[in-house]
Amino acid sequence: MRTDTRVTAPWRAAVIVLTVLGVLLAMNQVFFWNVGGLSLLTNSYLYLILAAFLPVVFIVNPLRKIPLAQQVEAQQDDRAGSTAAGPGRERRVQWFDVLLMVVSAAVCVYFAVNGTRIKNYGWEFMAPTSATIAAFVLWLVVLEALRRTGGLTVTIIALLFSLYPLVAENLPIGVLQGVTYDLPTLAQVHIMGAEGVLGLPIQTAATILIGFLVFGVALQHTGGADFFHSLSMSIFGRYRGGAAKVSVASSAAMGMMSGSAVSNVLTTGPMTIPAMKRSGFSPTYAGGIEATASSGGSITPPIMGTAAFLMVSFVGVPYTEILVAATIPAVLYFLGIYLQVDGYAARKGLKGVPVAQLPRMLATLVQGWPYVLALALLTGLLFLTNSETQVPYWVILVLLIVAVLRPGQKFGLREFTDFLVDSGRTLSNIIGIIAGVGLIVGGLTATGVSLSLARELVSLVGDNVVLILIAGAVTCFILGMGMTISAAYVFLAIVMVPAVIDLGVNPLAAHLFVIYWASVSYITPPVGLAAFAAAGLAKAPAMATSVAAMKLGAVKYIVPFGFALNPALVAQDSPGRILLAFVLSIVGVYALASAIEGWTVGFDRRMPAMSRAAAALGGFLLFLPAPLSAIAGLVLVAGSVLLTFLTVKAGPKGDDGTSADRADAPVTTTV
């Protein structure tokens, strides 16, 4: 295995100490321990969280971000057992990294100590000179932390929005005109106000997100990733295209834990992509499957991604409500990928993995009971208790105790320190991004433009909900190309979502719409970062892999419009209507998958062009709430399938003449 030449032993110790301090600080706040009788004001607490995790950003992230291609190369070296130095190796911590660490910690502690004065004496607008200077310093530090964690594009966007209040009054475009600030006051507002760096995003991260992120890391480090992969193999591996179906299931589970599409590809891809290629999938298609499945992690309950937790503050509902709302769309997304994979495997005559080479499902479940218990506990406690901030810490404790005491599982000091370092890396990167995003929020809020933009959007489109959804989808996609999902979400939750809600769209559906469309950029050309990472692992053309991923993830483009127009798909209706909408949408996904792949899944017949067009149109109509749309959709889908069934000869064998069925059974199956 490769040695991390950047985070060496002394720096590992520093990351561990800072991570433990930051997590204990968060636990002190959410469990109301008030150690030493000290009760922290919210602003002081948030500054201390920044003091703990901003220095870690500069330890684990080099000055120049390692290109994606080199990350893939390093990942392949890891799998091959290479230890030689190469382009993917981290650069050592430099003197300027240490300076940034010390400065970031010092200014944040300074503000934390003065938290009461900031509140009582209105330092947001009238601060002493020392505090103003410190505000400028932290402003710059936060921008550099954002550049190292989120990339240059989002940093430039954050910088421009943070400077925007300097000229807001003088802009020639009326909708962009707002309150203007001088530079010192602007620095104070950004750093000491409640709507800038310390705004809703960092408040959510510091109270809710920390526990869930650490839980995801704990699940991986105690063996959860291997368990979910083995479980997927035992359930899906034997069926046609089984290697790809395993990729869909295991990537969904892994993405649920990490929430990052690219890191998910780099983690599971080296296992799943070669297996898919060996079983007959083309390199391009194998990379597309991995990228599409991996990008679904940010929308998969019960953990989901960072943006879902930010919704808690923006929508003002418990996380459990968001979890329930996101369940049906996530099921539809992965069902669409699965059905397309099955159709492709049937059309190409691909076999499953021989049963003798697969783990047994019952034995796998028995072996992996701690991970099943952990997810069940997490989900159950979220619904049974009224403390989503405390629940993940209890489940983490259970996981770690089981890992230490369980016979046959090695989880000693080395494994525990690895867990702490990885937790610090994950938390610092998220905190770095969210602190930087706060500057965008601050720029829009300070000028008052966020409210006027929403009003102008409504007046521009009139009462046309579809038009504003299309405009919002395009905006989400464009922003998603240069920003993280959480950054794009925060921006649009302020600017666009209020306008969508004003036109009658359910608030939960409106916020989830933004998250879905911000995440499609990970698989869509011209950027497609997750697809490009998968292409590197598959040794396939990057753009062709991105196109394949976009085709496989077609449901992700359609489902958001469905639940924006039909709130029953996000569980915002009566139980009967929710069930009906779910059933109709399953039929819709089936029709879309069959149309896109050109194969009637389950009937094993190639679909003529007219049948494909009818199935696609019918599938889309089934997502709409109007009864006439549902009836028309059912007629079109049934008609297309029936026409195909009556006019096209069954294809029990694939294009290459080999059996399209299970590796160990003579009958066709689509399980």
C-alpha cells in the first residue's frame, strides 16, 4: 500500500488532536454537557469549530490540488501495491501551510474569546481595529481553505459574491442593486455577522452534520464497505450482468456513507470496474455504471450528503422528514439504473457470476450484523427520539465497541487512529467548503438582493411553474459544474427556491429539486467529474464514459420534475396518493429504462423505434399528478410493450449468441 507522504506521523498526531477536540466540542454542545460550567454562545462555539478544523484543511490538502487523473493513477498504484513516488503523491506540509494553520487557529480563538463582546457591542458593524484586522485575515484564510477543498472555480465565485456589497448600489441592473458597504464594515459583516461565515450552513454543519459524517467514516473503517459489497454480491451477482448490478448496489451503499461521488468512484471503482469488464461489459459502459451509481450517494437515505443536512435549516423541518421525502426518488433513481443494466445484459447476452464464486447471503448477513444493526439503530432512533443531533454519536459508540470486542475483527490502536485521521480529513474538507459558501450567503443577504431576485424570477415567468423549473435545472447544472453540490444548493436555496415555492411547489420538493439537478453535473458532459474518474479506472474515453453515465442516469433528470409537480413522490400527500404515485412512477421508470436501452425488460424483446418513443413519452407522463396524464401514460406504456411482444420475436439469447440468463440456471430472469 502507498504511504501518505504528506500526513506523516507528527501531522497525523496533529490531525488526531484537532479532530478529537472538534468532535468533543460538538458533543459538548449537542449533549449540553457544559464542561466546567461553561456555556458557549453560538458564535463562540462556531469559531471554535473553525479553530479545530480549518488548520486540518491546510495539513491534509496541498497548496496545489492533485489533478483527478493523478488521483486515479495513485488509486491504481494502491491496488497494485506500489510504494514508489509518483505524480499522485501528496506534497509534504510546507512552512506556509504551518503559517496558515497557526493564523487560522489564532484568529478563530480570538473571535471565540470575544463572542460575548461581538454580540453585546455590535462588532458586526462597529468593531475595534484589532477585530477588523482579524476579520480581514479570517476572510482570506477562509477563501484559501475553500480553494483547497472546493477548487478554484467556487473560490472565485465566493470572492466575487463576498465583494459584491462594495458595488451593489452602483450596478446598472436594477434587480442586482442593493445596500452598499465600505470594505472594513463588509469584513466585519462577513466574519462577525450571523449571515456570513457563521450563517446557516456552518450552523447546520456544526450541530448536525459532524455526527453523521463521523458515523459514515466509522461504518467504513469498521468493515461496512466490505460488508455491503459482499452482500450485494450474494444478492445480485448470480444474475445476468451481475457484476454491474453489484456495482449499482455497493456504490449506492458506499455513496450513502461518503456522500461524495468522486471519492466513491475511487473507492469502489477499482473493485467493480474490472469485474464488470471481465464479465463482458465494455470499458465505457462499466465506467458509466460506476459513475452513475456513485453519484446517487448524495440522495440516498438514511445518511445522504451534506446538502440534505443543510436543508434542515433552510426548510425548518426535522431531518427525518427529509429522509422520508428523499426515499421514493432514491428508489426510483437506482431502479432506473438497475433496469437499464439488466436490459443491456440481456441484449448483449452477458452472464452472471457462477454461484460457487459468490458469498452466501445468510452467512454474509450473519457476519455483517453490526452494520445492519447500526443502520437500523440510526434510522430507528431518528424516528423514535427527538434528537437528530445526538443519535449518530450513540450509534458510533456502538459500532466502535463492537469492532473492538468482536472476535476475529482487528480494530486496535492503528485502526482507531486511521479512523480519527480519516474523520478529520472528511470533517475539515466539509467545514472548509461550508465556511467559504457562507461568504456567498453573506454577500447576497447583506445587500438584500436575495429577496428581490426571487421576486424578479416570479414576475419574469408569470405563473409558469414548468418554465421556472427548467430555468432552475439549467442553473443548477451550470453551478454544479464549478461548485460542490452543497455550495450550489446553498446559493440556489437563497436565490431560486423561494421563487419556486411562491409558484406553489412544495418546499421539500423544491429543495430536493435543486440537490438533484446540482448533482447531475458529476455525470454530465462537459465536466462529469465522477464519470471522468471512472473512465480513468476503466481505461476508457472520458467523454464517451460521461455520455454513457448520463444515459444510465436518465431517471435523475426526469424524477426531479416529477416530484416538483407531484409532491406525493416526496411523501407530501395522503398515504393513498403517495402509494399510487409510487406505483405509477415505478411503471414510468420501467418504461423509460426499456425505451433508453431499447429492450423490454422482463419480456426480452428488442423494442422498435416507435415502441421506444411511446414508452418514453408514457413513462414521463406517469410522473405527473393529473389523472388524465396517468391514464394516457399507462395506455402508451402498455401499448408499446404489447406491440413489441406481438410483433418482435423473443430473444432468449444475446447478440453474441450466448445465454442471456443466470450463470447457473436455464431460465430468463431479471432479478
